[in-house]
Amino acid sequence: MKQTIEQRKNVDIQTVTVVKIGTKDLVRYSMQLAMLNRLLSHKLVTEKEYQKVNERLKSDYGINSA
């Protein structure tokens, strides 16, 4: 499977982020994001609320995504 240069950059950036935040924080972030996704899928939060909480989670855990 060939990857474009852009795809490789994205993988490298995500890998660096994972190492930077640590395993415990990554697990906590992942669990909170999973719960947030469930709330959205069950229509218990709006798309706007989802985006707001998602941005807050990223900020709290230092997640930088493109």
C-alpha cells in the first residue's frame, strides 16, 4: 500500500502527539471521545454541541489534529 507524502505527514504528526500526551491521558481522551460519539449517535447532543465539546477535549488533552 503506497502512501502519499501528505498521508505520511499526518501519521507522523499523530504519532508525535500520542507520545507527547502519555498513555493514561490518551486512554482518558479516547474514552471521553467515545462517549461523546455515542451521545451524538443517539441524538442526545447536537452537532454544534458535539463540536464544542470535542474542541474542548482536544484543548484539555493537548491534541493537535489537522
